[in-house]
Amino acid sequence: MWVSFVLGTAFGVEFLLRATVEIREVRMGAKFNFFSILRCVPLVNDLVPLEVPRREEPLVVDGFVKAHEKVHLLCHHRMKRNLARMSIFLLVIFGLVVALNDLRLNAWQALLVLHFLFAILRLPYHLITWLQEYDADALAVKELHSAIAQRSLEKLTIREIPHSALFAFLYQEHPTAKMRLRQVSTKKK
Ligand SMILES: [Zn+2]
């Protein structure tokens, strides 16, 4: 049946694309571990955590972190994120209903359709959250000073598992601390 063929091909393509990203990460200095494999497998990557977070450095809530969080609050970023999440959820349900109606999917096929819809719509969602993070940083820098922001973000880079921008965009709601630091460093008070 052609639906199985299309979904099977999509499964294979996603696996290959994610594996390519993992190989690129390792070449750029990231560690290869069990989570790297789990991230490549469609459906499994929805269920497992991204990776084990670093534990050694506690998060320091300094002036910059407070100013950054204040911007999130004043600009209603959380509400906008929730709205975006809700829209994605409704789009996915709509897509699934259409697929179930027109294609007569079995349970596994329906699960795969759900997975692919979420995997694709996650990217515009990350674009929204990344813009919010950069906005919050930029306005926090205006309130404090870029040197304070830089010191704070340098501390954050130590806590972070280093990943490329591509990896971060695929998996995280935040740009990496290194990317934020670069952005903040170009801003002048
Ligand atoms: Zn933030």
C-alpha cells in the first residue's frame, strides 16, 4: 500500500537526516553516546530525553538572568508560546483527522503521521522561542550593561553541553549560550 511506502520512506529519511546531524556534532567535538542513537530513531526520539544535562555547575540567578526573565514576563512571552503550542496542537489534530478520514490509517501509521507533523511544526515553534530569547537578551542588555550580560552568559556556557546551532535549532527552545553570548557581545550599551 502506498501509504505504508510513503511513511516508511519518511521514517528512513528522518533517520538518515538525524544521523547526519549526529555525525556532524561528533566531528565538531560533541560526545557520541547512547542518546545520540536514540535521537535518530523516529518515535523513540519523542519518548526519550534529549540527553542527560550537566550537573556540576549550579545555575546562578544573577542580575542578567533576572532582567532577562523580567522581559519575558513584560512581553507576555509565555502566553505567546502557549498560543503557538496550542495552534500546533490543533494543526496536528486537524492533519491527523484528515489523514485518518482520507487514508484509513492503522494505529502505527497514525502514530507516525502524528510524529512527523510534530517534528515539522516544532521548527517554526523554535523560531518563535529563539526570537523571544534574543529579544529578552537584547532588552536585558539595554537595562544593564553588555559586560554584565557577557559574564552571565559565559557562566551559562560552562553549564551547557556544547552543540552546534543546527542541533540546537532542531532540539531546543533556546539558542545555545554561546550563540547568545555572540549576539550580546555585538550589542553596545
Ligand atoms: Zn529566556
